[in-house]
Amino acid sequence: MPTRAALFSRSLSFLPASVLLLALFAAPAVHADEYTDVNQLISAGQFPQALASADRYLAAKPRDPQMRFLKGVVQSGSAQTAEAMETFAQLNRDYPELPEPYNNLAVLYAGLGQFNKARESLEMAIRLNPRYATAHENLGDIHARLASQSYSRALQLNAANAALPPKLALVNQLLMPAAKAAIPAKAP
């Protein structure tokens, strides 16, 4: 059975989302260097330096959604889960029209085993952007995880039900590729 971290293998590599976010917000060229610098530090796994750069930038421009998103990515990458969750949740409150923070918050919920909260957050991301493929894929992963839990519980309650083991095996097999894909070559 895959680990919780494996559930969202495509989203836990936050780097593509942060690069796409650069285009999404279409930041003025004046600020491009700060965003590029933080993205490069994230790519290099230099999370303390990336966080320091993001915090310096945000001291002057505390409402900048792009840098706040990158700060959440840094916090996620450096296992500051509670802080990252607060960063993304605050972005959701301040900029409810942006789907990316909802997706990233869902990844964190899933990592904590809070699959219903993850589902709700992903559904919001998809309502905001019905063409957000990553959120659709992550929602599918959540549904598979919830199905696995339900089949496991049903099997505990009724071990004689011969239909349950094949269903559970099929769902768990579906979740297995995510676990294999989540094994990084280096630490995120």
C-alpha cells in the first residue's frame, strides 16, 4: 500500500506548479529576478535560503500572491506542514479565485490522511478552473484512497463477502503506480 506522501506524487513535486504560477500571475519584469531566485533555490533544495529570500521580499510586499505561494511551496518542501497549510489557506481567503493554493492545500491534507478535506479543496480548485488537469488527477487519487478505506472497512465488517477482496486489490493496485512514481532520486 502506498505511503501518504505517495498519494500525490505529481503535486508533491511543487516545482512545475510554481513555474506555471510565474506565467499565471504575469509578474512585471522588475520582480522576475526575485521569483526566479526563489524558484532556483527551491529547485536546488535550498529551502532555508529560499524561505529567507521569500520573507525579505514579502516584508516589502506582504500581499504578493505569487511570492506567498512560493513561500508555501518552500514550507511544504522543508516539512513545515502547519505553516504551509496556513500560507495556502490564507491565500485561499485573500485570493479565492486562484485554484493552485487549493490544490497545494489538498496535497497537505492528504499527507495528513485528511482525505475528505483534500477532496473538498480539490473540488474547489476544479470549480475555479475546470481545465486544471493536476487537480482532476489528484481528485482521482483521493477517490481511490477513499475507496480503499471503504473496501477495507467493509471487509473488516464482513469478511465473508467474496466481492470485496478483488475490489480492494484492484483499488490498491491502482494506487501502486503513484507510490513508485513518488520515490524521488533526491530529497524534494
